[in-house]
Amino acid sequence: MAGEAPELSAQERAGKAFPVSWDQFHRDCRALTWRLNEVGPFHAVIAITRGGLVPAAIVARELGVRVIDTVCIASYEHNKQGELQVLKGISEAAMKLGGGTGKGLLIVDDLVDTGKTGKLVREMLPDAHFATVYAKPMGRPLVDTFITEVSQDTWIFFPWDTALSYHPPLRDGAA
Ligand SMILES: O=P(O)(O)OC[C@H]1O[C@H](OP(=O)(O)OP(=O)(O)O)[C@H](O)[C@@H]1O
Ligand SMILES: O=c1[nH]c(=O)c2nc[nH]c2[nH]1
Ligand SMILES: [Mg+2]
């Protein structure tokens, strides 16, 4: 509508970009596993989909954990956060392994931003260990183990969301 400022997406509000390659992501997941190896053993890994699926696979492989479950939560549509929707809860079998409270379970996600997603899963499994690869300051207090902190005004670009493309030279105004 004329005169109305367009609503900025979380990515536009973020301003800074932090692109992550597959190689970098794999290294960061391995570094995360080094830390988690000191905390475990874990009965099962719970991946927060979809972003948690890739780090969960790498972490579970490194830790030798073969039981993997998912909790399926959607909140961002591309880069705008809406209401959290739990599309699939934690399975009965995984709940049982964690004694009903998540003890001995490892929750994995790619990142915490505002912390809304992490908070919801923590409520489901209060005694589980929560690990993410990246953390922004608002969500950081919710996470037990992470590898890299980026500022709240940074948008992380994951390799599964991006593709190689032309980038103009700095002197032509590229960031
Ligand atoms: O700390 P928050 O502000 O809640 O944001 C973090 C969550 O947002 C992203 O998931 P998204 O909802 O985009 O779904 P996806 O994992 O399927 O991409 C990301 O993978 C985290 O799960
Ligand atoms: O790809 C993403 N990058 C981010 O920085 C982010 N924050 C919430 N959800 C996100 N998704
Ligand atoms: Mg996610």
C-alpha cells in the first residue's frame, strides 16, 4: 500500500551475511562432536528438522549413535518468522529412551537465533543436552554446547540453501 513501509524479513534486518560452505559446515560439526564426546554417551540423537538433520547425521556418525529421531518444527517461511508449528513430535520410543524427560538424549539443530525453537524443544525434553553448530546471542543461553557465535544482526547462509553465483567486485559496490 502507498506510504506503508514494507515489512523487513529477519534476513534483511540482520544486515550481515555469514555464508557457510559444505566443507566449513562439516568441519564445524566435527568440532562440535569433539566437545560432545566429553559430555556423552547419548542413547539417541533428536534432530530438529529440517536444519538439524545434516548436523545430526554427522554428529551421530562421529559419536557412533545409531538411534536418531526427529522433532519437526516450522517457524521461518524462507526468512520471515511466524508462529511455531510442531508438525511431528518426538516418538514414544525415543521418549522412553530418555526416561520421559530426555535424560541421556542429544538434541541437535543447525543454529539458535531468537531461541524460540530451542525453547519449545527444551520444554519437551528438559533433561536432554542441547547442541547447535551456531548460536546468536538471544538463543545462546538455551544451548549447552555450540561451536561458533555470530552477532544477532548476522544471517547465516547454509550450503543447502545456497548455490554458487556471480559476485560483483568490491569497487562496484558489493558488500
Ligand atoms: O531460534 P529461532 O529464532 O527459533 O530460529 C532457529 C530455527 O530456525 C531455523 O529453522 P526453520 O524454522 O527455518 O526451519 P527449517 O529448519 O526447516 O529450515 C533453524 O534451523 C532453527 O531451527
Ligand atoms: O538459514 C538461516 N539462517 C539464519 O541465520 C537463521 N535464523 C533463523 N533461521 C535461520 N535460517
Ligand atoms: Mg530449523
